[in-house]
Amino acid sequence: MNRSAHYVGERSFVVEDTPSVPPGPGQVRIAVAYTGICGTDLHIAHGAMDQRVRPPAVLGHEMSGRIAELGPGVDAHRVGDPVTVMPLDWCGRCPACRAGHPHVCHRLTFVGVDSPGAMQRSWTVPERIVVPLPADLPLPRAALVEPTAVAVHDVRRSRLTAGEHAVVIGAGPVGLLIGVVARGTGATVTVLEIDRDRRALAADLGLTTLDPASVDVPEAIREATDGAGADVVFEVSGSDTGVRLATDLLAVRGRLVVVAIHPTPRQVDLHRVFWRELELIGVRVYEPDDYAEAVRLVHGGRVPADRLISRIVPLDEVSRAFEALAAGGDVKVLVDCGGGA
């Protein structure tokens, strides 16, 4: 039997035993060790995505585990191999796929949102989305490969280079990871965050921080850049204030990278965009090369995964995990799904 957590609506989960799904041709069954909870999962649990996610649903796409069973025709993996998944399933036929951008496929299935996810002990998935992990990478840390891949993709799309100045608006898990990855390019990085604990964690990770509630941020960035402004701003807060602030901080021909999901239209200072020849860059999920780089960064310790994991909760207490994350104070909460042996 398979122990699994099901979102049943109205911020509620039911944990129960269900039959394990044997792998078919081209599939593998994974014994899931850890599944991370992200902001999207939290939005789903709060009912904000009920038009897309139909309860009862198994959530989760940030994960690590080991191959438990191979389906017919699968020979690239062995039982016991440590793995994660790149949770994207694209059609291969739409204009985006044909143009070489399958990660933004017109018919993209985001596994763990549009189809059953990893918040279960046994998970059967297509072999094509499985990503091998180094044998010596601890599985709790490996659960952070997916959000790290988000950060890698965002920084790559920004074209940030050594000597430039980047500002990250928002120090949640993805904002912190963007800050760490951006610093690895040789750029100067400043993180804006109003929450004192998150700001302290960013500082502990070696990032320069500013409190927008107590500092004139545009003036501070001008002073730090000899009056030029930031070369890149990553908007990760998802707030109207963050969007309006972002364009004020950018230098001539600066790049605004929209990372956060904004559920409602925002006002953007298009005169500023015109006047300074700014670029607006959208970023969404990741590509295979981003995943490979994320595995390398987490494995090599360049991403301080242990510092970002603030709580690990057993699968049977998944409701408590979501409550803890919603209450604030936690950065990354993992669910121990029991398949890590």
C-alpha cells in the first residue's frame, strides 16, 4: 500500500493508504524521501487554485527519493538510485515546443499541480522527467534542487555578469536562492526584505540587505552604484509595491526580471521603461540545463540547503506542515514521506 496526502479543499488534507501504482512502459516508481512545500502548494491549499486543481489531489513537486521499481523498457536507471524529478511534461507539438522552448509549452502539464505529485510514499512517473542525483548528496538537501533550478533559470535569463549590481526584492526561499546564485556570477547583490527574520537569514548567507520600511531604497541603490542604479532587479515579492519600486531602481538599459506570480494586473511605470530603455523579462520554471546546474550547486555546497530547511514534518502531519509555513517564520518546510531508507 501507498501512504499519501490528499488536498480535499478548504485548507484540509486527508492522509490515507491507497494502492501503489506499478510502473508501466517508460515509467519508474519512486520511493519518495522528502517533498518540499512551496508558495504554489500553499496557494492551492488556501483554495486560490481550485479552478485548476481538483480535490482530492496529491500535491508536491520539490522532491527527492530513490528508484523503487522500473517499468518495461527502462534501462537508464537502477533500483536504489537517488533521483529527483523535473516536474514538467510538454506536448512536443505546439509552437513553443517546436521553437525549442518546451518548458513554456502551450499545453504544459506541471506535475504536482496538474497531475498527481510527490506528497506520497510511492510515486509513479514517466522516466523522461527523472533526474539522477549524486550518490553522496543527502536526500533532504536534494529536495531543494527544484527551487534552485528556478533561481538558476532566473539568473541566466537576466544575463547578469560579474561587476554588475543586482537587487532582489523579497527574501522568501526563491529570493534567497536567487541572491545566492546571482552572487556566484561575481555580481554585487542587495536583497530587500521587510521581515526581520528573513532579512537576518539573508545577511547570514552573506548577502547585503536593506529594510524598505526604514531606508530610502532608491537613494541607497544610487549611492551604491555611483548614481547609475541597478543593472538587474528581480521582483520576487509578488506585491504591487515591489513592481513600482523595481523600475525606480534600474539603471539605463537595466533589466527587470519578473519572478513572482502576480495574480492581478499591476501598474508599471512605462514612462520609466521608455525613458531609460529598460527591459522587462519574464521567467517561468526552468530548462534541463538549469536542473543540471542546480544539482551541481546543491551537491557542491554552493547553495546552503541546510540553512534554508527550517522544519521537517512527517507525512501523517502534513496539515501541520502547511500551517507552519502559512504562519511565517519558516523558510523551507519538508515533508518526510518515508521512502528515504
